[in-house]
Amino acid sequence: MADAMSNPVFRFAPSPTGLLHVGNARTALLNALLARRTGGQFL
């Protein structure tokens, strides 16, 4: 269990409406930066 907690995985979930907008880009960027900072993986 400790190993699973040491390598977090972040993803960019698709929008239910199907349309991309600035909020989607912000969320993807923040997830990517957080994954990099914590040593995790961004999908």
C-alpha cells in the first residue's frame, strides 16, 4: 500500500460536454505541474 501512495498518477479527464475551453487547459497544466513536483505521472 505504501508503494501505491508514493507514485501518484494524475490524469486529464475529458469534459462531459465534449468541448475544450480555457478551464480545461488550466486543469491539465496544474495536474502536469503537480505530477512533476510530486514525482508522479501525468496521463
